[in-house]
Amino acid sequence: MRYRRLMLLTEIGADTRTVFAAARSLAREAEHLLVAACPRTASDAGSVGAGGPDHTGAWLERVRVEAAKVATGAEVGILPELDAEALEALVEASRIDLMVVGPRPPGGIPMVARLRARYPVAVLWVPASAAVPTDRPFAQVLCVAPGIRALRTVAAFLRDHSEAALRVALFSLRRPPPDELVSGVEVAGVRAPVKLIRPGGVAPWRALEKAVRDNGVELVVLWRFAPPIIRAQRSAPVLAPALPMTPRRSAQRPLDVADPVELGDAIRVRIGLAYGVSRNPPIPDQEVAFVSDGRVVVSATTRDGEVELPGTLAADALGVFRVRGENAAEPVTAVERQVVVVRPGFRPLVLFDADLPVDELDALAAARGVDRLAVRMRPVRACHLLRERLREAGLEPRVVDASAIVDEGDAPDVSGALDAVRLARVATRLIAAEYPVVAIVNRRWHSPSTSGFVVVRAEDVPRRTWRRPAVSRRPETLLERLDSITGARRIPGNRIEVELDNGTARRWLLDVIARAERTLHLQTYMAADDDFGREVEAALGRAAARGVTVRVLADSLHGRHGSFGLRNPLLERISAIAEVELHVCRPVEGFATLEDLKRRDHRKLVVADGCVALLGGRNIAHEYYRAFDEVEVAPTTPWREVPWLDAGARVEGPAVAMLQRSFLGAWTAAGGAPFNVPEPAPVGSTVARAIVHHGLEDAAALEAYLAIIETARTNVNVVTGFPLMLEIQHALLRALRRGVRVRVLLGHVAPKHGSEPFEGEWEMARVAATSLVHSRSDALVAAGADCHMLTVGDVPGWATGMSPVHPHVHAKAMSADGRVCAVGSANMDLTGSYWESELLLVVEDEGVTGAFDERADALMVRSVRVERDDPQWQRLARRREWLRYWPGVLSP
């Protein structure tokens, strides 16, 4: 062991052969040895001071000879009186790192205890009867550590003083599991092999005596200077290292740390506060350190409880602690939790919900030939409790966190109903990082869409033969990523236009209806019996009169037709038109479940003759299709009559067939008869993808948005009026960190003139919704994004002196790098990402994207830019910070 400067405290005349042998065995590289000899009695002290009898001189000479065998720099002196201050002065002056004591001087134990309280020095206590090797180092060591803090201290000692040839037995009342012991050895950087000895059914200290005797122990190492153990030990020397124990953190909650996951270029981990079985929230943003091989290998600051470590980190196990001044010097004793880094393996991998019932865990444990990995879907149970459940079931106690893998942050609005889709998304992320995932097992039986893996029940895993899937090349381009994640195929040969103008959208819609010759398919989420609704009604009537087959599909709940006995007057009249067939999606009767209310069809689509299609975010209502210069706006105008900003696309070519098949699926599900879908010929050169998202089956639209953001290299433009899902917000923040310019155009859910909202029904609720929307953009503003609040002013026909108007933005549109844009019905919030069925068109064409960017830029230039240095914005951001967690307070 690596002690260099020793002090030996003994009695004059004592037999020192055993104590010198112990010193040689322990400190093979000693450079200095100071022998302090104490008289046994006061008469001995007087005789020594006077020159003493001959036997004292002979004893001192023998001690000098023995001391020289321990260290070349050896001194022998008389300590007239055993005094703690005198000992401390000697220890400090000679820079002693190991005090060797024995045979015991009178009062030695309490004296050394007082010295240890003042000065951090290791103490080796050598009983006279101890069996000590005479010509070699100690080879068999027993470390005593009753609890976790003691284990950390002993681990730090072994890091500094053990060699690979040493054999270490660990005597612990805590009984750490074997996997935890292995990872702890790696975290501490211990070179020696370590085995665990458990007390058994007898008293702990009797078990300790038996362990020393039965295992041929040559040295006992204590976690601290413990006089009762020292007095009781007779057969082996006892060493108390100098390292301090970890300070107690009674005022703080313990950490809750999931096992880090290697995802290509980064290792991602979630760190929370452990509340046991309840919501375990993320730790406040702060610096945390990661320990491996006995040292801090990475320090990082958490963001919403998540940390990204470099993918080059080679450690397989990590200790984690919150950085404070008092624990930075000794990382091993500062460790609060230890975790295992999860990396791609070679055997087929089955992912399963970490909260599976015990019988299903037992079924998984019986499977052979596969690896199994537990995924905590929501942080409602602390990871260390989940690991205990896994050990009891015979499964490897690795627990990864779903929110860290998909980077959704602390998202309390993510309910258990979404877990099946989220687990499938975790599998997709891991497959992209070359994990051989073959199956997932959900806690609630539900089969989401999958690609490259299957959904199975726990009892089916042992019954099947699993083979490792072929490792495919990681997707490199946007198109390849969309192929692998959403399954939407690349469709070339189209002519596409994108608009951000209500007047253009109205002309397109009425023109398409007027030109239809054979079929006309219209799908909407809502339909209002207002001036524009009646205009569409008349247009459909004229088409039907020409012999066009008209099919109309509406969401029953939000279309207010067929659910809870509601009848929509506009839809009633349209369904009465000859040659018009109307169906509604998922009507709700009686007691409504959460799924009934939230799993709606949000798509908006018009297809004429199978060759031209319109899609976007517009419902059939006045505010979606009237341009700002077509409405006389005054301070007394109801908010619903103030035009909104929305976006849409007009498509011709082969992509129309995919859009029409989307309508066909929804139509037949609602009870409509099937029909043929023609395949239009190519009419242009634009490549497009029709992303069809089916609520609670996939997250295709969300994945498309993320793919656009993640592959952006220069700029991202976002036009949205709904609260950004945290996962999209985080992707935009990552884009900012890698130097991408992010611009966002937002609106007011409650339109305003100046600082006053327009009046109307649900006015105050919409004001609150506006605060929610803006709260999800505050982090972007703080990080340097260009966020603009849509502003419209100086419009001919508006009331004289009318203040600038801040309308609602209902558009769902995004572009990146001037090469790709997306527009459709899918809001970038939780509902659009998971619950509702959506339609999103992704266009990869510089001309189409350039036109979109030009229009978005013109809107942003005339709008109000949010300045992060503005004191008013800072006050608002602080006031609504809690809203970033909405609607988690109301979520199941």
C-alpha cells in the first residue's frame, strides 16, 4: 500500500517484532519512519531521563535496527508523556500519513481517537497476538463497512492503496447486490478483486470474528476509527484510513438517477429527486459530476433534470453527485448514486415497461437468448426501487428513462395512455443507435405501429426464438430519417404550392369545388354555420347538381354533430343535399372517457377527382378563410370575426393518391363505403411525403417535425400558435446550441388590439391559453431565438385610429435551410403529437420552401420581436414560468 511517512507509537521495552513486521507489510515503499517510545510508568520515565538502565539502551538499539528495515530515513525518540497535542505536533511536523500503534501504550486508544479528530492520519493498530507476514505485503484484506457512506469511504481507500494482487473481502451489513458491488468497484477505480461476506444469522461482530478467522484475513480495514472493534480484534492488525466519511445530506432529497443510454454521439441520462413511489421531479438546474475509476470524468449542468455526456466516454459504470465545495476533493466518497451505462449489445433486445406486474417480470426472466431492458415510462417510481423489483424477479437491474431517450424533459402532461406509443418511439430511437431491438412489452396491452420490431406480451417472450436483426446503416439525410421513422415513402413528380394567406386559401377551395367533375372528398374538424360555411354549402350543392359524387367527413365531437345528441345545422343541410354523403368520426354517447374526448380526427383535406388536393390547418369557418383586408375590424369586433393566420398547400401529382388514401381510411372507419383511388401521373418535379398520423398508434407528425429540426444546419422557421411540446422545444434549443438560426412566429389565442383583447365567448380562457403558448416559447427567447408576435396594422377599411392587431396564429408550418418545409393539420403540441389523427405534407423543394420562407419573413418583419433584454418580457416570463408544466396539473 502507498503509505510513505510512518510514525510508530509503542512502549519502551515492548516486543516490537510484530508491529515492525506489520509496518513492513503495509508500507512497502516507506520513506520515513519516526518511532515514538512511551515509558510504561512514571519511574521508567525518570530512569530514562537520567540515562536509564542498560536494558533500555539495548532496547532502543534493537528498535533502531528494526526501524531501518522499514524505511531508510528512520528516527527513534522518547516521548516522556503520552499527550495528544505533542502527538499532533510530531505528526504535522513530519507529515505523517500512517500511525502504527502497538503493543498498546497506556491510554493509547482514546489518545489516538483524539488525534484523529484533529488530524487526518491513517492508524494501524497491531495487537500483540496478531499473525503478520514477515517477508511480503498483506495479501488478504477484510474491509468493514456497515452502510452506504462507509462503503464509499472504504472504496476510496481501496482506490488509493490496493493492487491487483490483493484479495479483498467486504463485510457489510447493507449487503449490496453483486451487480452494485461490481459497478461500485469500477466507479471507485479499485484494482483488486472484491468479494462480499455477509453476517449471516449471528450478531454482526461475532460474524466479523468468524470472517477474519475463516478467510485467513491478514488485515482488517475499518470505515473509521472504531475503538470497540479495535479492542475486540486479536488475530489481525486493524487499519483505519484517513479519508473522511461522506457528509450526511439530511436537508436534501436523495438523487433518482436512471441508467445513462448511449445514443450515437451522446450519452443521455435523467436525474431527479427520489420521492419513492410518487412523482420524482427533475433536480433543479445545477452542476453534477460523474465519477469513474476513482475520479471525476465529466462535469455538466443539468437542464430540466437531463444531461448529455460525450459519446466518447468509455466508462461502463458511473457515480453521480451534486457538486459542492466540500465534496469536490474526494469524488468517491461524494458519490450519491451509481449507475451502469447502457450500450448496444450483440444479442436480440426486448424492451419492456419497468412497471410491469410481478408475474410478467417473472415471465420475462424465463426467456433465454435475449437481453431485456427496463424502460421507465414516467417518473412515478424511483429508479432504485425499480431496480430492486428487477433483482427480485431475476432480471438485470438496468433502468433507462423514456423521457431522456426521446428528450421530452419533465413532461407531466404525458399520461399513461401514451406509454405504448412512447415505448415504440424509444425502440425506434435505440434501433437508430444500432441497438438490436426485436420486441417491446407494454404494461397496458396496446399495439402501436412498429417498424423493424414487434409488440408482444410478456408470456410470449420465452416461447419464441429471437434472432438478432441485421444492423442497417444509420440514416444520414432528412429523407432517409423520415423513411425509417414515419414509414412515409418518397413521392416525386408533384406540383405543389404553399400559402399563408386566407384569401388565397378561399380561392383555392372554391375553385377546386367548382372544377370537380367526378368526385369531391372534403374532411374537416369543425364546421361553422356562418357566412363562409354557407358559401361552402352552396358550392357543394352546385357540385352535386352537376353529378359530382360528394363525400363529406367531419369529426363528430368538435363538428358538434352526432355526439351527445348534438346536431350541426350546417352539416344537417349539407347531408340533405342529393348526391352528398356525410359521415362523422367517432361519435361519443353516454359517459365519455379521456380517449373519447382526446382521440379525435383533426385532419382537414379536400380532394377533387383524385388529381388535386388541398390540405392544411383550416376548418370551415369565417376566421380561417377571410383575409385581414376583407373584414372591417373595430375595437368592438368579436374575437371570432377577427381573421386568423393559417397555412395550407395545394398538391397535384402522385402525392394526391396518398392523401386520398388517408381520407379513404378515415371514411371507411366512419362507416362509408370504400371507393377506388386513382394514381395521378407526374405533373412536376417536386418531391413530397404525406405523413399520416393515427392518434395513439404512432407519432409520425411529431417525428417529422423533429427530423426537420435535427437535420437543420443554417436556419429553422416555425409558424405556430399552440403550446410547443417540450420535445420540440428541446430540439429547437439544441439547434440553437449548434449555431442554427431559429425564428418563430406566434400569435394570441385571444386576439388583441393594442394591449386589449377583443371581446367574445371564452375570452378569459383564451387569454390564459395565450400565456400558456407564450410560456413554451420563453426558453427559446432566453436562448437567443428570434420570436415574433404576429402584428397586423394600417389595413384599409379598418376603424379609424385602430391600434395594431395581434391575431391568433392557427398555422402549423415549419421550414429548414431553404430546402424543406412542412404544412398540415398537426399542431406542435401534445394533442397533435399523440392523441389526434393528423395529416402533414413534407416538401423537399427549394422553390416551394423559398416561397414559404419569403412569406413568413414578410410576416415576421412587420410583427413585434420579443427582446430577451426587455424588462417587461422578463417579468412576464417569470410570472408564467409555472405554465410550462401545464396541462400536467389537470392530466391523469
